[in-house]
Amino acid sequence: MTSQNRIVLTVYAPALIGDDERPLAVVHGMEKALPGLRLEWRVTGSRRLAALPQRDAWLVEKIKDGGFPLVCNGDESYPVTVMGRGSSGLFSPGGQALFEVHAKLPLDAAVVAAAAAMLERVAEGTRAFWGRATPHDAAVDIAYQTAPTLEGPPSPRRGLPALKLFEHIRAPEIPYYLGWLNYWSAAAAQAIGFPDPTRDAELLSRARRTASGGWVVQLTDAPLDLDDPTHLDTLKRTYERFPEIGGRAAP
């Protein structure tokens, strides 16, 4: 399966502390969201798959440098992977160290149906500030919004706005960018000014509140495809609505 046929899920949460059990919340949340998923394999140094009969204990033991090693479903024809890493305060908003979770899944009907619940479970389980789930191709275009060029500032594709580098954003609650599915914690929603009942009626029609008071907000009914002019327009309009995202608001 090519990366172009995958969905990328990422959340940004407070840094891990000691024998933190939030990595377990990540894998348990993914398994609960996608029927039949079992993340009970690891990849060895020789790039071979090895079973993890005591996965939970192994995972807690292997927490290192603010993250956890990659675990997967052991199916090379239908790969699901997840890993966590620590991000230094030197390269994070507000100088605050973060715990990042990065997962990749096939972009098929089952994953599309489960993606919102999976993002919610992973984000709530890690007490994330914010997160997103986006098809790979759209995620690449969105990444160009922050990628510096040789000449200096980013040169975004498709007329999307340039966004600040992560370390130049004033607080970890402020999302770096948008995605197809967006998780905004209660603090993130407050920071960007969501929801406004009069301005956000369309977004609210595809949004749901989480147990912690956060939100899962879906930009388009189908997975985000920036070759679709209506999807691109929706993404641009949402950036216009929330200038805080990507640190674009005037100080």
C-alpha cells in the first residue's frame, strides 16, 4: 500500500512524565475505534515483524525520550502503525515540551468510518491540546504551509496561507494547521474562538463535543481532497475564519 492511500493522524499533548500510561491510551483507543484492529507487533532492528504477547507491559517499559516505539498490526498488506515521540521545548510553542503521537492507516471505507472516533479517543486519552487526521496527499500540501524555502519564507501550494514555524507560535493550545478531521481541546477552541454560533453554523453541522469539553470538527463530508475545488475552498475559508491557527493573528 502506497503512502498516497493512507490517512495520517497526529496529536500534540503535554510531555510524558515517568511511567506515564498515556501510550496505552493511544493503542487501546485506536483498537476500540477500528473493529478488529490489534496493535500487537513491533518492527525489529533488521526490519522484521516480531509479536508482542505482553504488549501493554512492553510499551510502558519502552517509554524513552518522551515517546514510545512504533507498534503495528503485523499485516504488511494492510499496515496500521503508531508511535510517539517527545518534542523539545526549543522547537515547540511557548517553549513547552510536547508528546506527539503519529499514526498511519489505510484510507479505506472502514478507516474513514472510524477516523473521527479514533482521533477523539487518541486525543482525549493523551489529554492533547489539538490534533488532526488527514489523507496523505492533502497533508503534504498542508505541510508546505510551514516549510521554509531556500529564499526564506514558506511557499504554500494551491493559494493556501503561509503559517509560522511551530516554535514561533505563542502557546501549545493553538493548532499549527488544519486537517480533514480536527480535534480541538476546550483550551484550543477557546484560543481560536470556536464556536461562534452565527459564524460557525456549517462547521458545527459536522462537529461533535467530546467528554472533556473539546471538539472534533470535520471540514468536508468526504476525506479532504484538494484536487476538489469545493474542498480547497472550504479549507481556505476555514483558515480565514480562524487567523489564530498557524500563528497568523496580529499580536
